[in-house]
Amino acid sequence: LNGVPLINNNNNNGNNNNIGNTKLNIPQINNPFATTAAWQNANYDPTRTPRRNNNNNNNNNNNNNINSNNNINNSNPISTTVRKKNFAPKKPKLKSEDIDREAEEEESNSNPNDKPLDKLFLDVQKTIVALEEQAIKKKMYQELCLYIVFVILFITVLFMSRPVQQAYFTRAAIETVFVTQDFPPQATQIEKTFEKVHNMIEMWQWFEGPFLDGISDSSWYNGQPYASYDLNYVQFYNRFLGGIRLRQLRVVRDWCRQSENEFNGLCPECDPQYSPFSNDITAFGPPYNFDKFYYNTSKELGGSSAWGYTSVFYPSSGYYVDLELGSDYEAILADLKQTRWIDKQTRVVFISIQTFNPSNENYACIAQLRFEFDPSGNILPVTNIKTIRLLFYENTHDIFRAFLEGAFVALVIYYIYFITIQIILAYQMNGIFSFFNDFWNILEVINIAAFALSIGLYVGFLLRSDRNNIDFATVTVINLDSIAEHYTWIYDLSALNTFLTFLKFFKFLRVNPKLSFLWRTLQRAAVDLVAFTGFFMITFLAFVLMGHIIFGPDLYRFSTIVLSVTTCFQIMMGDFSYDGLVAANKYLAPIFFVLFIFMIIFVLINSFSAIIIDAYQMQAQEILAEPNISDAFRGALRRWLS
């Protein structure tokens, strides 16, 4: 205000002729020690702006006050009397609602003829906050539009590179021939399939029935033989990709732990459960040993290892027999049966079948069927069929997909660059941990890292030499297990990315409270849900162990801890058989059932519902005054286009 002249609108009084030319020597307001006693004597408030004088008496007083100000400024430039109002602490950053309320209070308490600087500051701050909020919303909507394009590209590329329905049909064709086909032919009234094999007799019936018929099909339905180029097909369209391999793992026969006297020598030897310590590597069979009776290491055979049905780890080594395409399959199987290639020491038999379908998106089917032998005498059949694409860029459709893949990779690189800049800025300002304090930043880093990893796996898959050098006309056994695992990793990771990608939409929905209602409800209930989860896990685990101990020996659905967990979840959803529980243990089944229903259903499930409903009601009260969703979208669209 230093040097600002007063403005006079009244020319009736001659004493005011020189007021317009008089300048006030008022110190700067931002210097708290530059106040003078003249401000108190003249009743002058330095926080108020000069105002027009519309009263003659006020004009006369202004002349006297100006003269006294000049004299006092020259004699006493610094005064120890400081107005308390000038030393208010710095106000925190206010929201627009707080600024409006404070402005209304200031307006009601102030003189209508005065315009305080505090109100001016509030108006300016309110404008700044409103502009910041508008800029943030505009930026969020722009990022949302770009992110929608990114998601559309990702989903399009994912489904174009792997048509899921065609993959299912390819798997179903192989499964129909070797897994779900009934046997034996002479007893079709008894339903037997691969998955219902439980002893060695039924296993050999399957080998001589559906398996042999599936690999040696050589004539049409009217009895006419196939042409040479129609041989070695499954279901007319899936050609065998190399031969078929049978492989087994065996255990070392050991002395029983009990002494011979306990059984009077009836059980001198035992065949233990398979483990790395009980794995047999010695030759067996008749004196004229062939290769099928010799042990081969994992390096010699290749292939992949597998986890067994009972959590047993099976390596890729063992004893094997290859069935080359065009060989006498029936004679080879008859010889294996005659020489007892499978006996009491056998613990698992693998059957590896590989087919290729050029008519159906170049899909290859890698089927691994196995029979696991339990020391109890039971056989557990397991099916593992994977469908993969071996050829990717063969036609115009694939070239268009390659263009979309390039655009998708470019957007991933952009997001990597954008996140890297954000991390660097956060590190320079407040440290790197300030960036990871936000949940959405952590989610975005994980999502982009998973995208980068999946792209790297995909490029590595395309550059694999064993994939690019496959001999589709070979009749010998080729190993595609590692290629199938590599392909599965790519799309398993992509499936996880799909969930994270759509979860990120909640970040953009925060712009409008009504759109982010569900997420904000979960945030409000987060503390109570954490406590509830701990209590639920303790109670649920108690019932899991209780069911496993009581019903495990009698019911398959409780035979393992994992199966017991899934069964308890099914009981919680109402999918269970009470009669089966009673048949297993008629005394403890009612106690288990009543306690489970009371604790899990009546108490815990209802408690969970109460927590969510309470948070829902509290959140609903906060958004009643929010603008309509359609209005928010229209306003955001206008701002973005402008």
C-alpha cells in the first residue's frame, strides 16, 4: 500500500482538494516489525485496502490523520506495539468447502463498506483450489481415455494370439479318444473310462482298448483303408507329432520294518512309497535285457518333471519304451505285458502323446496321461493336456495382429517411462518410499512389471530354436514339454495381468464419489475386515483339521488337507452331502455339522455382512450431495475437449 493515493469522490469540501495527491508512507505489510504507532492513533488497519470517501466529515479526518502519519513516521519509524492480527499462524491448505464457510463467516462479521485482505486471500485460495481440482479431474479423465485404449489393445491382442474356444475343441478331441472312451468293447454295459481305472487288469484293458484304437486307426467307417497321407491321425484332423513314449519310475525293494517273526516270514519284502531316496536305477526284467529295462537319466531323456497326485515329485528320468509312427503297436504292447514291464515296484507310468492340427489355428496338443501306483494297491489315473500354438505369423490375420502388438508394446514402454519419471521425482523430493506409500502406485508398478515380463517371455518363445526347428514329418519321439511349459507361463501371466488391469479402473473412478462407491466402502471397512479375516481363518482352519481327522480315512473329499479346505468352502456354500458325513462317522458327524453351521454361517458370515452394510450406510450418507454421474461425465468431457 506504500505510495497509493486516496481517491476522493466528493468535491464539495475545499479541504479535500489535495487529498488525491497525498501519498501514504505505510510500511510493507510483509514486514512484521515495520508497523508504526500512527496506525493505532489513526485507527488505520494495515490489512484493509484503501476505500473511497463519500462523507465530508471523514474527508476532514483523513487530512488530519495523514499529517499525523507523516510526523510520526519521521519521529518514530518503528513501534514496539504490534497488532496481534498481523501475526496469525500460517493457515493450512483448505478445501473449497472450508474456504466457502470461512468466507461466509467473514462476510457476516465484516462491515459492508470494508473488504478485508483476508477475504481476498480466501477468495484467491478458493479459486486456486478449484482450479487445481479441475486440473486434476481433467488429467485423470485424459489418462482414463488413454488407459481404455491400452486395455482394448491388450484384450484384442490376447484373444487374437490365443483363440480360447478353438484351444478347448482341440483338447476335447484328444480327450474324447483317450480319456472318456468306454472300455472294454465286449462289456459296454459296464461304464469304464481312463479316469475309472483302479487296478492293473483295468489298466491293461485300457492299453489294449481305447489307447490302441486311438493310435492305430487305419480305416474309414465303411471299412475302406486310409490313404498313406491319411494315416497317423486322431479324429481325422489331429496328426501325431512324432512317436509315443511310455515311461515309468520304480522303487527299490526293501526289507519290511517288522521282523520276520511277526508275520512268520509271510512278508519278507516291501515296496515303499516313491521318493528320491527309494528311486530304483538298476536294470530289471528277463535275462535278455533290452533298452526298455535300463534306467535313463533326465539329461538323456529330456522332458519335464511333474508333481504327483499325492504331492510326490516325479523327475523326468526312468525306464522308457518308444512307439514310433507306423510300427506294430499291438505287438509292442503284447511284449510289455508278457515280460511284465509293469510290476509291484512300478510307482508311475507316463504316456506322452503329441498331435498337431494345421486346420485349427496351428494348435498342438501335448497330452501326458499317467497311472500312479499307491503302496496300498490302488491306481490313481491323472490327465494333463496342454494346447499350444506353434506357428504365429502365417497369414494376413496374423500380420494385422503383429501391428496391434507393436502398438501395445509402445504403450507399455510409455507407461514404463512415465512411472520411472514419477519414481525419480518422488526420490528427489521426499525419498523413494514416498512413491510406494500409495496403494495405486504399487499396483501400477506390479502391473507394468508383469506386462514387461510377459512380453519378454513371448519374444523368447518366438526365438526358441527347438520351436523353430520342429520336424513335423518325423516318426520318432520328439520332446515338446519345455515348449508347452513356456507357452503356459506366458498366458498364465497374461491372465493375472487381466485381473490387475481391470482392478486399476478403480483408480480413475475416484474422480467421482458415486463411481468409486464400492471401493470407498471397502476402504472404510478395511480395519474391521482385517480383524474379521483373522478370526475367520482361525475358526475355519479348526473345522478343516477336524473334518480331515474325522472323515479323511473314509471320504475322498476330506482325504487331504487341500481337499478338506475346498470341501469346507463347499459346505459353507451349501454344496455337501450330510448322509455321506453320517455314513463316515455317525457319532461325530452331527456335532461337526451343527458347530460348523452355527459358527461359520450364523456368526461369521452374518458378521461379515454387518461390517459391509455398516460401511455402506456411512458411505452413502457422504455422497448424497454429490453431483449426478452423467453431469460429471458431460462436464469432464467438455473440459477435456476444450
